[in-house]
Amino acid sequence: MPPPVLLQLPHLRLSGSCPWRGMRHSLQGDIPERRLKPEDHGQRWVLALVAVWVGRRTAQEGALVGSEGPGSAPGQREHWAQGRGLQLESIDWQSFKNNLQHRTAEMGSQRLMVRRGQPFAISLHFRSRGCQPGVDTLQLIAETGPVPELQSGTRAVFLVGLGQPSSRHVWRAAYISRGAQSVDLAVLVPATAPIGQYQLKIRLDSGCGETSFYHLGEFILLFNPWCPDDDVYLESEAERQEYVLNEEGLIYQGNKNWIHPSPWNYGQFEEEMVDICLKLLDRSLNFLEDPARDASLRGSAVYVSRVLSAMINSNDDDGVLLGNWSEDYSGGVRPTEWNSSVAILRQWDHSGGRPVRYGQCWVFAGVLCTVMRCLGIPSRVVTNFDSGHEKDGNLIIDVFYDQTGQLLPTESRDSIWNFHVWNECWMARQDLPPGYDGWQVLDATPQERSGGLYCCGPAPVRAIREGEVRLLYDAPFVFSMVNADRVAWLLYGTRKEKLHWEASAVGNHISTKCVGSNEREDITSAYKHTEGSLEERQVFLKALTQRQPLPATLRASTGALPAALRSRSGQPAPGRSRDEEAPRRALTTLQLRLVESPKIGQDVHLTLLVQNLEPAYKELKLSLSAQSLLHNGTPLPSFWQDTLYLSFSPNEEKHIPWKLSYEQYGKHLGEDKQVHVTAMGEQRSSWQKTLAEKTITIACPVIAINVLAPVVVNQAVPLQVDFANPLSQPVSGCVLTVEGSGLVKGQAQIMLGTLDAQKHYSLKLQLTPYKSGQRQLHISLKSSQFPTIKGHKQLEVVPASGGNTWRRLA
């Protein structure tokens, strides 16, 4: 390998509307570093509105009324309470301590962000004298939503009592300690309260008979997977660390024979994220149609997750992302260029809510995972290889080929995606019969309408495995994604001939990231029984029966496995005619084998194994075809075809080499780098057809990242980045993008210009991390001539000695 070229870059350009700090380019000179300022943990916020009104209590004023402020009752006047009346001077939210205990410290310490079902502390400081429990009465009022109401749960009025608040089912407050002119209170929000932004107010009833009201300020309430009474409670601490607190992850792509992990920065604790996530709820059609009702329902994780699955796409509203599967990404960003939810959500917010262009399934899932984890709902990203999209209700997906072996686009809306990515979210399902708590499928990719909107789920994973497709929500569609049958047909004009029927073609290697490591976990068994087993076929029939009633003759079928589902034995499936029987047993077999996995710029080498299974001579016509596939399974026209005529001796076996040069396929390669090759054999004497096919993912080279010094928060760390132009010709317009939660604010883009043909480069950078703990650095290289090349590196950022930094709690 030739020695790497040390880049001399002409300039550095920053992207996005967020300021980029904390990083400098060693070849360009210093860029100002961002350092965390020490927090004043004892800082007190003086009340913006003190003593809205003070007046003598009357018999009619014994209960707190809903109108606080001047003019709320005749004869009341606005003034400072004097004499023996209790006067509030300031409040200390204890945000640093509370946020740390509620595991929201990485969101910031300047305001209070707490989880329901867990107490938090505040300190009240008074003028002239302190509070005297038993003499003075303190009453708190918490409100959320545009029309707070007691009966809807968006308004709560509760007295401050003695002793620690115990019940997690109602709003409670109690005295913790008392000073000469201050009190510390513990406030407990019920584990069923609506999440969102709350206003906290207080009513002070002094022992002398004076009453005053104060607006204390705002706090944010989130779901609490650490609280056993919360519907999102997750028992395992390791899983809570992974599915709530981890800001990085892996999303699996490729195909079932080549599963490739792609890093993703969720960044749910980055600046602005919690506000953006709450803004998403306020922009939903549910909120716009009935704001009060929507706010009252935000205590339900089922409701919130369903609303968000619609808001991540923009098909019905001004949601976050605009989907695009056309291969024309002008006016936006190619889906493969995204590495992070943070940049997408910030762009949506800073543009006033205009949908970000463009996304595909893994981008939708990555953004939804960020939002769910930010709000406190445990979430993970799941990839299903060979994912079905079946519309007819018969759980059968038909695909068609012509006589040259070319896979044909179909007018049917049925399809099989090379892979599809969705989310699973953990929650109790009190709206369903017992037994369906736990992981729920949630899919933000706009595919079908549900309840009038493009959303999907939550659907219990257990219901999918059991074939209980009548349970809420969208279980039939999810079932078809993992457990439909595939039938291949040969078209002759208006006629068709069945080539083969596959019961295991849909729903393979369902994958997610392992807890606590970067290994892949296969969770296929959580969605279905072993393919071809008696249990799997019984569940298939059960789901089919629930989706569309079977004829009486089939319902009366005896035996554990109805003949209607024995597709591989030649019996027709429900809804199929007798002339659509399964093909006869093949007397010639074809098998395609990939010699080695190709990378961008390399030729594809395959071997076609042809076996004559008869003790007789045979003549065979072979039709070969190669074409690109889009991510959603749509085939593009063939870019290469050939025909071979072979003679076979009895029981002879032949190995036929097959090469596709990069010059042949490179210019036809789509965003997902998928090439579909087929070989169709036709026997001269019997005219029997045999089909072999394979989908090949063209791999990209990776960017190597080497850390050259210990990584300490708020200290510059040098990096070396190595990459190459994989093509045999120069490429221009190359851009390097650097990002990572806790490492780089926003995104940094470095303009590289033109890279020489097949040349290796080495670049030295410096970045200054601003958060400690496990962090993931993302670097990507894009060019118009090849797909985006990516690299990532796990960094353990050590806290600076004596500094105040955020670190995830175990």
C-alpha cells in the first residue's frame, strides 16, 4: 500500500444552524474551544411574579379558585404582604441535584426536569419570618396543557403535609426540613400523570388570616422506567441503561446474507432535544384538533407513542421527515448521509416545523428512538431482513419474472423490502387482555394508514408470535412483515407459470443491538416459531383466519395442519385456485454462490452450480440477468443479460464462473448498493423451469479513526482519520462530516475537494469533548461519485479532575 497523503486543507466550513464548538483542525490553526462554566448550584431564582394578590380570607375563599390574579374577586387588591403574613421571596429548584437523581442531568441543570413517580425537592425562602407548619398552610397547584382541569388530570391542587409523600398515585408534597426563613419540600408526581411542561404555583395561607398566591415557575415531567408504578417500568437496570440512557447505537442494514451494522447517534440528551420532543406533541393533529383532550391523554405511553409514530413522518402533517425512495434526492439530503437524529430534529425545529428532506426506514426509526428515549419510554431499533408488505389479506406476496430471468416491477402494492427498520418500545398494555405487556412494535415509516393517519403500532410482539392479529394496534400489518409466504411466477404475456413457493422467504434474522455491547442480537424467535414447523404453520393459519374468513370446507378440515397451508406439498393455499398449484419437483438444480463480498470499485465474482439430478442426458438453456434493487424491493431494469446453452451427462454437475465488472454495475448502483442476480434454467425436453437468485450488497470501505491521547472532558484530544478513494478515477466535491453527542456541538464539515484515484489519505483533527462517559464519534465521507463512506469510534471520556461534568448514573 502506498504511504498515506497528509491533507493540506484549504478551509473549514461549518454546517447547520447550530454553532460548532469544541473542535479544531490541526492543519488550519486554532478554533475557539467550548468549555463548561462551573455551575452555581446554590443559585436561587427570584420569583418573576411575587404575591399576585393578597387579601383577607372570607368564608367564600376557603377553597382555591381557578382564577389567580388581580381582579379575581371584588375588593381584593394587589400589594406586598406585610406584618405577620407569610411572604415568599425566592425559590431554589435544586435543579442540579434533582436532575442528577432523576437521570436527566445530561439534559442540563438550569431548569428542573424530573420523572413521574419519584419525589423531587425544592426550597422556598421567605421574607421577614419563616413558615410555621400547623399555623401556615401551603397549597401547591400544578398545571399542564392549554386548558388545565382537575377532572382531566391536567391540573392538581394538593396541600403540603407532614412526613415524606408515599403514594405514587396522587400528587403529594411534604416538608423535608425547616430553617429560620426557609423550608425544603418534597414533591411527588403520580406515576400516571400526563408528561409535558408544567406550571407550578403556590397558595400561602398565613396564620394571621392573609392569603397570597405565587407563580413559582416551570418544570418538565417525563416517563419513569425506574418506577414500578409507571407503565414504562423496566426491571433490568442494564436494559434501562441501554434503552433509555444510551445516546448511541447500531442500526443493521444490508441483506440476510450480509448483515452490516451502521452507527447512529440518538443524542436524546443533547441541548434542545427535550423541548423539540415536546413540541412534536404540540404540533400533532391530535393536539390541534382537541388540545385539552390531547394533553390529558399524555399520561398514556400507548397514546404518546402512537402520536409520535405519526409525527416522525410528514405524510399527514408537518412532521419531522419527508420519505423518499425515488433515488432523486435533489433539494435535500440522501438518507444514507444521515448519522444522527440530532441534526434532523434541530433542522426541523429551526425551520419552523418544515419537514426535513429526506428519510427512509432506518432514519425514521433512528429519530423515533431518540424521541422515545428522551421522553423516558424504553426504545430500541429493530431490523427485519426480507420484510413483507402485503396488502391483499391473504399473507402471500407474489413476485414476477420474465423469460430472461429479469425480476419485474409489479402493479400490485405487495412487495418484499431487502430490509425494513422499525422500533420496539417497552410498556404495559392496560388496554389489552393480560399477557401483552412488554415490547411493542412501533413503525414511523409511512406505509399504510391506521386510524386515518400514516402511523403503525404499538402492536405487542407476543401477539405477532401468537397470530393474534385482532389486537390493537396494526397487528395484521406487522404480522405480514415477518410471516408472509412468497410465490415466484414466470410471465408469458398474460399467462403465468409458478416457479416456486417459499414459506420462509419473509422475516429473516430480525436483529437489534445487544444490551451493553456492540454485538447483534437475533430476536426472530420473539416474532415467530421456527419456519416450516407445525407451530409456525398453525399460527399462520390462525392469523389468516382472523384477517379473512376461510371457506367452510377449509374450516372443517381435520388434522393439526390443514391441507390448505401445505404449500410445499402442492396443495393450494386459501384464496388460490387449483390451476395455481406448486411446481413439480425440479430435476435440475441451480445455486448461485458469491466468491467473496465485493466493495465499491471492485468486480463481483460468482459461481453458478448446475446439477442434473437425472440419470439421463440433458440440454439446458440458461438465462442470466443482473439488475439493481431499491431499498423497498422495487427492481430497476436489467443492466446486463446473457444466455448460455449447456449439455449435461447423466447426474453431471457443472460450476460456471460469472463476473460483473464495476464498469458494468457501478453507474447503475442505487443508494442501498443492492444488485440482484438471477439464473433461470429451462430444460429442452420437458420445458421445466428452475430459478436461482441472489441479492448482493456492495460494501463500502470504512474510515479508520485512531485516538492519539487519553480522552478527558474539556481537554483537546488529537485524532488521526484514515480513508481512501475506492474508485479507479479521481472524485471531486468530497466532504468529511464529524459529529457525536458529548463530543462535537452540532456537525462539522470539512471540504476536501478532489481525491485522487485509489489513493489513501490521513488527516489529523482535534476535538474537545464536553460530556464524560461512553461516547460515539461519527465521521463520514461523501461524494457524488460513490455512496457515503462511514466510520465510528467508541470513546471513553474521563471526567476532568475537580470539574463539574455530567456522567451517566448506573
